Amino acid sequence: MTISFPKDSVGLVIPQTMAFNEPLMLVCGKELAAGYQITYETYGILNPECNNAILICHALSGNHHAAGYHSYEDRKPGWWDNYIGPNKPIDTNRFFVVSLNNLGGCNGSTGPTSINPKTGKVYGASFPIVTVEDWVHSQARLADSLGIKQWAAVIGGSLGGMQAIQWAITYPDRLRHCIAIASAPKLSAQNIAFNEVARQAIVSDPDFFDGNFTEHNTVPKHGLGLARMVGHITYLSDDAMGQKFGRDLKNEKLNYDIYNVEFQVESYLRYQGEEFSGRFDANTYLLMTKALDYFDPASKHQGDLAKTLSEVTANFYLISFTTDWRFSPARSKEIVDALIAADKNVSYIEVDAPQGHDAFLIKIPRYQEALTTYLQRIAI
Amino acid sequence: MTISFPKDSVGLVIPQTMAFNEPLMLVCGKELAAGYQITYETYGILNPECNNAILICHALSGNHHAAGYHSYEDRKPGWWDNYIGPNKPIDTNRFFVVSLNNLGGCNGSTGPTSINPKTGKVYGASFPIVTVEDWVHSQARLADSLGIKQWAAVIGGSLGGMQAIQWAITYPDRLRHCIAIASAPKLSAQNIAFNEVARQAIVSDPDFFDGNFTEHNTVPKHGLGLARMVGHITYLSDDAMGQKFGRDLKNEKLNYDIYNVEFQVESYLRYQGEEFSGRFDANTYLLMTKALDYFDPASKHQGDLAKTLSEVTANFYLISFTTDWRFSPARSKEIVDALIAADKNVSYIEVDAPQGHDAFLIKIPRYQEALTTYLQRIAI
């Protein structure tokens, strides 16, 4: 029996790890010690002109594994495999795609689960706060190491879109296109509130031990599971949840039991929480929610987003989804309006999609078309 | 110094308690033992014709104390004091208003914090599941005891509105008007999902002890606080939170600290959670969320709400608020549409209000007018 991957897949992928010999000064005032590592994957081939590279930035719980398979036994491809591959919107026949795990992550790059070289112990709670700006600087160093002076495009959804926007602000000469999908120029009070609930769920778990749970040979599973449940609700639209589950019962009839699930949606959420808490690091989750909270590039210009974007040179492409209530179309339009006010090139599309925020990960014909058309026009 | 109450207040109120000598058969199949009690308050005077009585039904964390003050030292009046009092929309010069704490509650009526006469111990987790139907039956018994054969109106917001609707279905002859505010004919999958998060937060608190925390001399404060935080977010609109807090900082500048609050909205939410967990019972909270989940009167008619409402005789008045995303105007319109399809009398108003679901508790001129006008027309 021959096992093969789908034709439009990038196929078998081997993650790479790069170590950096200079410490990284962080926005929080602390320094990440020299020797920190970034794990990344690449798909496609860097052309001799080095002008066909695309950077993919991940969202809250994402990682470097955006496309392809890590083994022939892999049941699932990378998280954005719907959009990255030969003849897919981000066409690996044409582009050299780089996808990394951000610092503070728990999938290979230096983060709370890594050993702190200064103490010889796991960082745990002592890992410093990392911000979107820090990530962009670290990504720029990765680009340097890969010989990429300028990205054809930096692309990301949600928190990933914030990184793309920050790239255009921090390194205007180092990208030609900025594609921010289902993103926002900063979190709203409600967004922060949901993050705070998630954080409180984690830190109040008695197995959290102030973030040093590894030393206690435990994991704050309940807290992390709860955090994921809350997050998950905000990723789906009310309609999507209604269509998927409605009020369908778990069993044939109601049991009038307070502890067991009655409805399918409860069962689904519990599963999501449990599955996630078995594979993700609680300290990383805290860091990622904080990075979201802190992102607010316009704060350096008294909230004036147009002024903040006045030095960007990249062409912008914003995509939003009608039923996304985490980062609604209105949030993308704030960015579009600011870019227009700053006299910049910007295209915008609002995709009619019932899936809510999660739509940015899902195969949606109009969205596929929208990305394909834009990326095909990028000259290389 | 003379201390006095505002002129339009019902003034000093003394809660009453009534015990019932017959057991109450519950929808869940269990029986609430004879001797159960209901705590209630009344405002105004029952007229000789006994046709001016109005029943107020409370929402998730409400109780019998809807108006007036319990002492001269009380800083805050009852939860719906904005709407109940002399010359207020629910005018106590004209109506005799009855407000009770529902069974399963923790403010005087028999609930998880009460002693189970069969065991001599606190009910705790053993308190049976109570539904909106059960509450309506218990409220009918209270009405019998008070000599009220027919309510001029049954009024409630949110979960209280569900009770008003259930009254019209279960006891069509016993109310002339049904006023359901910011309500819904049943929970959506998203509504249930938020309730499930709240419940999981409570039951996973190690101080919960399977609901028998009283025996362990403890209280699941963290879990209950978290549940309240999640709930609170859904009570406010995104805009209301934005206007109230925006991204205002707690301190002068960011501290880049993962454990302490950075933003005012975090501080506010934590306070809400802590304050609530100090005064509310965790088992009651679980019961109330379950009562919400189970409410679905149309399920007896294969989901046909118009058929479910075919026997009602009350006049209906539905009120919703534009920015309410917990029970949006669309949910009230489902009820309006079903009533029209069933050829019933129904009036509906959607009030433009920025406050979200919480609007039903707040003094809003248009809403005050809407209630006043309707209630003035009720013949007594």
C-alpha cells in the first residue's frame, strides 16, 4: 500500500530550529537571553532574487505548523493547509512561505516550557512578557538569517494580522504587502474582559502553582480547559453554534442532572477544553492573551491610527467576515479608514461567512478567491 | 436628623415568608417536601376586587427585594426600584405588587442553603432541579394563599420574562397581561455554552466539594466569581463596556505584569466576581443556569411556538433593547411572530439603548414611558 498526500499539499514537512546569539531586548524592559530559539517551517523555494518570500504569523494558539504533514501517519495537516500549498491561494509553486512559532510559545520556540540558561530550570512563570512588537523584531532576525531582506507579503489572521500590521509600521521597507485577516487595531474592553476571564480561570486553578506547575509535576488542566471554552465561544458566531448544535440533546431525553451534560453543545465545549488543556501550555496561554491586550500601535500617537500608519509603504489588504463578533468587520474598517486618511494603498473585502471569527481558518470559496486574486497580482 | 426615603419610593419594606403544607411535584420527577417556604415582598394595597395584583418574576441572580429599603441604613433599594413605586411605571398607588424569591434561591425561599427536613442537613447539592414551570406552579400557590385569583399582569425581565410567558401558557385564566422584557422563547446554543462555562468554573473549584461545600466550611469563591465574570460580560454590550472603560489603565502606565490588572475593565470584572461570590450561593447559581437551559415551552409541540401559545388569553407586551446580545431583539420578535401567527394580542417595542442586556434594570426614559403607558391602560 502506498500512502500519499493530497496533490495540493506541500507534503511532508520537517520543522527547523534556529538559535540566536544576541539577546533580545523586550518592550517590557527585560531581556531574552542569547541562545533563544525559533522553530519554523518553510514551504516552496526561495527564488534567486529573494523576492518571493511570504511570512505567516500565527494567532493565539497557533504555531509554526501551518501546512503539510509531519509524518505519513499524521491525520491532520497544518492549521492553514486550506490556504497554503501548490495552486492554493498562497501558492507554494510561486512563493517561499515561512511560518514560525512565536517566542513565548510552547511548540518549539523558546517559551515558558524551555530551560532558562541562567538558572538551568524551566522558565515557567518567569518567562518575560512578549508583545507583538517583540515578535516582529524576532521575526526580522529570523528573516535576516534566512537571507530575506524584504517579504513579498506578511500575512496573518486575528493576532497574526496584528503582527502583519506591526511589520508595516516597524519595518516599512521590509514588506511589500501587509495582509491582515479578521484582525483589529487594538482590543476592545469586551475583548480584554474575555481574556481576563481566561487568565483568572488559569491562575485560580490550584494546580497552577503561580505558574510553576512543572516543578510540582502537575498541569492546571481545569483552568486551561475553561479558558479554552470561553475562547471557543467567541470564535464561533451565535448562528454557527445554532446551526451546528442548536438545542440538540446529548442523550435521548433530558436527565435533569446538574453535573452531566444535557445538550450537545456542552459536550462539544467540554471536549474542546479537555483536548486543548492536554496539548497547550498554561503560561503560554497567559502570555498570548497579554500580547493581544497590549497591542495598540496607535497609543504611541495619542490614539491617532492614521498618524501611526503615516510611514507605512506596504500595500494593505484587509479581510473580515460578516458574523465575526470577536473582531467584527467594523474593526477592520477602522484600519481601512485610517489607511485612507493616511493616503495609503488599501484594499478591503468583507466576506459573507456564517462561521464567525473561525472563518479565517476555514475553506470558504469567496475568501479563497479573494486571497488568490490578490496574491496572484504580487509581482515577483 | 430625620432620615427619609425618596418620595417615589415604596419606603421601608419587610419581607414575608409563607410556608406550604403540600409537597410540590417537580418537572424533574422529584418532590419538594411539604413545609417549603417562599419569601416575598408586597408593595401597594390589594383592592377589594382583588384585580390589581401584579407579579414580578426575577432573573438569574435576583430575589424578592425588588423595591424599597430593608432599613434606614440601606444604601441601595431593591433591584427594580427604578420601575416600582408611587407614580413609577409599576405604580404602587394603583397596583398591589408581589415579588418573590424563587425556589432554589438563596435569599429566604427554600433552596440549597435550607435544611432538608428529611435529613436535618443542608440540602446543598441534593436540592432538586427546578424549572420555570415549577416556579410558576409555586407562584400560583403563593397567589392562592394571598387570595389572588388572577394577576392584572405578570412581569419579568430575562429569566423573569420566561416565567411571565410560562404563566400565560400554564394558567391562561390567571393573568390578564404578560409583560416579558429582554427575554427569549428558549436559549440558543451560545447561551447554553456560556452557562456551561459558568457551571464548569463552579464545579471545578476544589472548594466546591460536589456541592456540599457547607459541610466542609468553605465556599467555592473562585469558581462562583469566574461564573459571574463571564455572565457579566454577556450582560453588557461591547459598546457599553467600551464607553465605560475603553482601554483605560488601572495605573498611570503599563506594568507588563501577567498577574496584576493593567486595564480598568479587568479590575471592574474582578470586583464584580468577588462581590458576587461573597453573597450568592454556588448551588443556586447552578440551578438558575439550568432553569434557563431547560426553558423551552415549544418543545412540547415539536418546536411550534405558535401552537404552544394557541391557548393563551393574556395580552402580551414584549420589550427588547437594541444592543442586548444575550437575548437580542430577534429573540423577542420570535415570540411576537408566534403570537401573531396564533392570532393573539401582542404589542412590541424595541428600545434604543446602549447598555446591552442590563438595560432592563436601568432607568431609560423611553423604556419608562413604554412601561408606564402600557400599565396605565390596564383596567382595574
